[in-house]
Amino acid sequence: MNAYLTVDDGPNNVMDEMLDYFVQEKIITIFFVIGQRIEQQEKILLKALQQGFILGNHSFSHPVFSQITLKQAILEIELTEELLNRLYQKAGKERPAKLFRFPYFDQGGENAVELEKCLKYHGFVNLAQTAQQATNITCDFDFQEYLIPQQQKKYSEIIQRVREKDFSTHNSNEQRQIIL
Ligand SMILES: [Zn+2]
């Protein structure tokens, strides 16, 4: 069994610190990055690729996909793909897998079926092979750490949820990855 930690909405101003920590702890991490931040923060992203981290597509401007047109949605995905491909090229790295995560886990409402086709067409894959949606990376456990700054959750509650979660149900015979 493999477990992957996923971090959304990068790159941001704490990414450098995160990279150091994950390298030190040897944690495989996938950063789902927002396309419009790529060029401005190219340096830190190149560093992440050099260190062996994986970058995934998290759309160009982080919209709610059910509230935009299909055309806009596809553009959101494709623009970010171009930027990611360029970045990988610059780093001299092969993309290990094309990964996509919808902002807010919103799969596009009435465009969901068409978007799924689009993602397949572009060669996106899912890490969790048993998932029904083949190409949309959700997660098995959401830390909900983003609720802390909004004061909807306390840090102690987050830790408590992690402690209570029984990961042993994901046994090694399952062809499955844990995605956090
Ligand atoms: Zn996000």
C-alpha cells in the first residue's frame, strides 16, 4: 500500500518550508497547483520537481466548475497543462502521471460527463484505481486544515480526527492507494 499526501492551491509562501519538511520526513507529496500562479513562482516549483515531488493540475484560476461553461472549464484544464508541461521540461523531468483535482471537489455539475471525457482524452489518471471516476483525484481523508484559519475548527480537533481515523482498513491486498 502506498500513501500519498496531497497539498492543494500551491504554490504559496509556505511551500519552501513544506518542501524542506517533506524531504526530511521522506513523505511522497503531490502538489495540486493553480495554473495562474505557476509562472510567478516558477523557482520554487522547479525546486520541488528537482527534489522529486509531483505536481498536479488544479485548474488555472480555481473556479467553481459547475458555475462556468464547458468551454471555460476545458480552457482552465488545458492552460494549466501547458504550463505544467513547460515546467517539467525546464526541470528536465518526465511527468510520472497526469493528475487533476477539481477545485472544491466540484466536478462540473451538468458538464461532469463531458469533463470526465476531456480528462481521459488528455491522459489523466487516478491514483485510486478502484474509484469510479477514473480521472478525478479526490482524497480518502481530508485533514480540513484549511478550516483552522477561518476558525471553524481548532487545531486540536484536526489532530483528534487523524488519531481516530482507522487507516488499517486499507490493507495491502487492495490495489489501492491512500490519498490524504
Ligand atoms: Zn483548491
